[in-house]
Amino acid sequence: MQVKAPRGTYDIMPDEIYKWHQLEQIIRTTAETFGYAEIRTPIFEHTELFERGVGDTTDIVSKEMYTFLDRSNRSLTLRPENTASCVRAFIEHSVAGGVLPVKWYYMGPMFRYDRPQAGRYRQFHQFGVEAFGSDNPALDAEVISLVLEILANLGLQEYELHLNSVGCPECRELYRQQLISHIRPVKDKLCTDCQTRFEKNPLRVLDCKVASCQEAIAGFPNMYDYLCPGCSKHYSRVQSILTDVGIAYIHDNQLVRGLDYYTNTAFEIMIPLIGAQSAVAGGGRYNGLVKECGGPQMPGIGFAMGLERLLLAMNSQENSRTNPGQLDVFLALLDEKNETRAAHILSGLRRAGIRADRDYNHRSAKAQMKYADKMGARLVLLLGEDEIQKGVVTIRDMQTRQQSEVSNEALIAAIKAILE
Ligand SMILES: [Zn+2]
Ligand SMILES: [Zn+2]
């Protein structure tokens, strides 16, 4: 029986990889211009880290994790997100003792046992940032503008920024009580998920997508009215900085995020191109998280964005992305007697950093040209008896269709000149 890739996973084949390389390159460069440095954490962690750092009432922890016992009976989990790991690394390496804030970014695969659908996979890729050690609302605004800068650099100009404040533990508790007494009388009208949410994390009822739930809770109290003076001031400051720099946003009092550790600013960014319902990036402040995971009291803020969804958005718009091809130079070997000479030329080219290959399957001269074209080679080098006699190589430019003879000594310089 043929074994296929597991449900919810997929291969990125070599003829598609250039899109990923371009996407990753743009994201890295943009993040680095904002002063973020890359961190790479393990793909799996102790299960307990996510239970504490993501929260065991969240969908992620309660039903979506890939958890397994290793051969020593330790419970390990494939990372469903990267923030908890960054927090663990922050604590484990005593980063709090150094210069703050620290600004990190990450990029890589995450794993969730989710229902696969368009743009949603069980192994998926995220880019995100975490900034630890500052409670300044200007940093909230900076993190948001980084997301928008990345979108702009990817050619995605249209977006919708949803913004809210989820307050601090004190004012949120006050709000929670109000919300509970508002929802309790209509509790039976909620969907089964919301019945559970109501018991464990009532704020989550607000962002349920089921229409009957929204009807049932209509007229719910607004978090904004319950913010304490500190939280209210923080939120106003974030809003005014965004307005000052010309970033439009929508105050969204149903944006609560699914995770327990968020404080103050919460935001999501939608791209109309891939459907208004689904966020391409989301994040916010999590001033309680480092302490929750066993570290010092330490403010933090971050976001994550889904790379599959970004690619989907990029693919659905006109753009000039082209496959740069796999090769710069293809060496057409016209006589097998010239094998040694060919090997020398190839190794010289490769050492000079030129992407070069040759035929290994005894193709005819014509078939070799076709093959070179398919591999995207800009130049074809012809090496026949004539060339060997004269100590030259014929260079054929596949774009201009021009041919010229170049001496063996001048070959690499000539190729580099054309490729530039
Ligand atoms: Zn507060
Ligand atoms: Zn519901």
C-alpha cells in the first residue's frame, strides 16, 4: 500500500519553494529593520509549558495539541504556537537580567489537530514577534505597524485592523462578573461550545461565530466601560499614536482573543482578499505571562501571523513574482570524450558561486537545450570537439539568443558579467 502524507500536512515542492523564499526574505528583512532578532526554539516542549503558557481552557490546549509520551514516559507536545516557548527561553536564559526590552522574532512550523480547510493545516507556518520588558504603549503601536509594514512590503495594501483592550486582571474581573450576570439568563440558548466557555472563560462567548449566540447575548456590557484608569490611559495612548501615524483601526469590543494571558491591547488584522472573517495576524499584550510561566513580573507584547494565509492572499492578487529558476548555467556536453574538461568547468563555476549543472542522461544536443530551458538556465555552455581544439567554450544566452566564444581562462568572468 502506498503511504501518503498525513491529513492536514502537505509538501512544498521545489517548483513552489521560491514563493516561500521570497515571503520569508521580505518578512525577515522587515522585522530586522524594526530591531527584532531571530530566535529558534525546539519543535517540541514539555506539555506543561503549553498548559500554563497558553491556558488549559483554550481550544488549543483542550482539543488541538499533538501530545505524546516519549520512551521515558515524559509528556511532550509539538508546539501549537511559539509564544510559550519564547517565554520559557526568556526565563531559562535569564534574559530579564540584561538590557531591556528584548525584541525577538520567530518563523517556522506549528502543529494543531484542527479541521483541515482552505489555508488551514495541521502542520502550518507562523511568523511572530515577542517584545519583553516594556509597558510603553508606543511599543504596542510599533508592533502593530510592523505587521502592516510586512503586509505593505508583500504588496498587500488592503487590510482591516481590529483593536480592543482586554484590561488587566483587576478590571477584567469586574467586567467578567457583569458579563456573567448578562449571559446567565440566556445561557440555555447558547451553542454547546459556548455553554462550556460560559463556565470556564465567559469572555470567549463574545467572539463565538454562531449567529444564535450573538443574538442571545445582544446588548452585552462593553469592556471599554469597565477599564480601570491605568488600562484606559494605556488604550487611549495606543489609539492616539496609531492615529498620529495614519493607521486606521476599528474599535472591536468583541475582540477578546482565545488565550488567557492577554492584557490591555488586543488586535487582529484581516485581509479582505481572503475573506473578512479570518484574521491573517493577531496579537496583543501579555503582561502576566512571564510570571505565569515561573519568571519575574515582566511586561510583554507580540503577535503571530499565518504564512499559508499570507501566501493565499498573495496568490489571489496580480503580482510580478516569478520563479528565479534553479540554474544559472547549463553545460551542454556534445561529445562524451570531453567529460574531464566538463567536470573541470563545472567545478570552477560552482566554486565561483554560479548555479551550474549538466546532462547526465545522454540526451541529444537538441534535448539538452530543451532541458536547460526547463531548468530556467540563463546561459548554456556548449562544449564540443571544436571548442576543445580551440581552447574555448561557446556561451549561448537563452534570453537574447546570442552566442559567443570565450577562452577557458576568461569564462567565469564572462559568465558573471552576463548574469549581473
Ligand atoms: Zn485595568
Ligand atoms: Zn456559541
